[in-house]
Amino acid sequence: MNTKISLAQFKKEFSGRDGFHFNHAGFSVLPERSSQRLVSAVQEHQKIGSRVDATWIPALRQAHAEIARFFGGEVGEFSFTLNCAAALSQVAFGFPLKAGDTVVTLAQEYASNFYPWRDACKRANAELVVVENEPDYRINMERLFSAIRPGTKLVAVSWVQFQTGAEVDLRVLGEHCHKMGAFLIVDGLQGMGQLPIHFKDLPIDFLAGATHKWLCSLNGLGFFLVKKELMELLQPILVGAGTYNRIGMTADAEMKAEVTARKFEPGAIGYLPVFSLVESVRLFREVGIETIESEIARLTRILRVELNQIKGLKLVTPLLQRGGITSFTLPTEQEEKFLAACLRAKVTLSKRGGMIRWSVHAFNDEEEVLHVIKILKE
């Protein structure tokens, strides 16, 4: 039976942070329970060394199942990776692209969701089609749809764009991809942890993510899900004992590869990032991802309305756009003064593509938002 907690209890998990943290789209803070788990794990390792395997290996397998279910997948569809770029690269280089195929992506993608496709296309003598966005960074879905034509094998997009938070309708896009005979791979990094997603219920073939942004976990861990009916289509690009389920054992030349997504884990997985992530996932499940989404929406509405009233400021992110990313621009002199004031006041924002990006999570509160607005107005 799942424990349920209130939004106030969720926020309390982050009450020990120093300053005003609004860079969850970059690098978030840890909840108290994750921090405590990491400390206890390090102390346990210090005391008993390799004997930790007796309890840590079963905990790792349980983490596979819990995290897969949190994103609406099955345990056999879930694999840990080094980071999100590694997950995207596994699909780009493990997919059987051939000469004459095309891959479609967006011009505003983060570099880690562009270079793997560019390089994979070069190796296979395939074509990479890059769809331009609107001047205000909106995604032109008609233009994207028209780029997906016979011969398109993969469409690779971010669910939520890292610069402005522009969101792709995954159901509509996935249905169109499948109608055209293309597979859809989604970089879910900027959406997972702030918006609900259910892998099984969506026409997504591959879903990649990582831990250190909206999921409020330790960095150095990525993951991806692949629909089980596509498992054999995708070949591991890294091969080791884990690929053949032989960790801790000598090689067996007749051994066949693991049939689940664990074949994409060639060796040992770092325990500490996994423990941090599973604690955060449990916390998010207890409060409910819909509660998180609702609180982010409430705080973001307050933020955007206030920003929209400031003279000289240009709000790039639309007022009603879903999600916690809000981007805006200021005249150069004002921007420099504002960012310097933020540094003095321990306010963390980020610069992306010439814009200031302000990302609000559910554990932030209205007073924090208005405090930074006051700094901006002054």
C-alpha cells in the first residue's frame, strides 16, 4: 500500500536548502530522504566493504522495477545508463540505420539530442533532416509533420525543450510517426519529474532521461525505456558481462545475450546515484506527480504574470505554456545588474541561448518567487 503525503510534507523535504533555487532545468537540489540514504550507504560501505552486495544488489533490482513503473513501463523495458546522452547514443548507434534512411529532429534541440543523430547518420550514409522552429521558439508541428515522409526511420525530439520549455504533444506526434512507418525516440529529461508521463500508454518507442534535473537526484546516472517488442531491433553499443548476464562469472562462449533491457547495462551500475533516484521517485509517487504538476503550474502562473508587467522585459515563454520553465530577455545593462544581484542574494537562475531561464519546482513557494521578482524590479 502506497504512503500518501501532503504537498506541505513534500516541500518540507527540501527545507534545508540554502538560498533560492530556480535552476531545476539545470541541476536541482536533493530531498532530505535522498541525502540521508546516501550518507547511510557511504557509511555502510566504509564499514563492511564488498559485503554490501548482499543487500545492495537486490535493492538495485528493486530500483529497476520501481523506476520503470513510475514512468509507466515494465521492468524488462528499463535500462540504466551513464547519463541521458549515453541513452540517446544507445538508440542512435544501436538502431539499424542504413544508406538512404532519414532521421528527423528539431533545430532547437540540446546538443546531446543532436550530435548522436548527426554522427549516426554520417556513419550509415543516412540523411539528417533538421526542422527549424519559429522565431519565438514555438515548435511548428505542421513543419515537423511534413518532414516525416516515407523513408524516415527515426524521429528524435525532446518532450520539453531546454531553452524555453516548449512542449511537443507526444501522442499526436507518435501517432503520426507510426502512421508514416517511423519510430519515435523522446528525450524526456526536461519533463520527467515535473509532468506526468506513462510510457505504455503513449506511442513512444524509446524514452530517455536522467536524474539530476526535475527528478531532484544525484547526477551521473541516466536511463531509458524501450518497448519490449522492439528489444531485438536495438543492438547494444557497449558490451560486457552484464550484456550476457555473467557479472561475477567467467565467460561462456555459448551464452546468449540478456533478452530484457538489462542487455544495455554492460557492467556494474553505480549504487549511490540509483539509491538517490529511487528515494526521489518514492517521494514523488507519495505526493503524486499530478500534485507536483499542479503546484508548478500555480507558481509559474504567478511568475509569468509578474514578469509580463515589468517594463523592458520580454517574456519568451507563453503565459499559458505548461511546465515550470520560463524564459525571458532583458536589455544588456539590466540583465547584468539583475544577475549580479541574484548572485549576491544566492538566487540560482541560468542563461540559455541569450535568455534568462527561470525554472520553478513544486517545492518552491510563492514567497520565494515574489522575493526574486522584487530583486528584478529593483
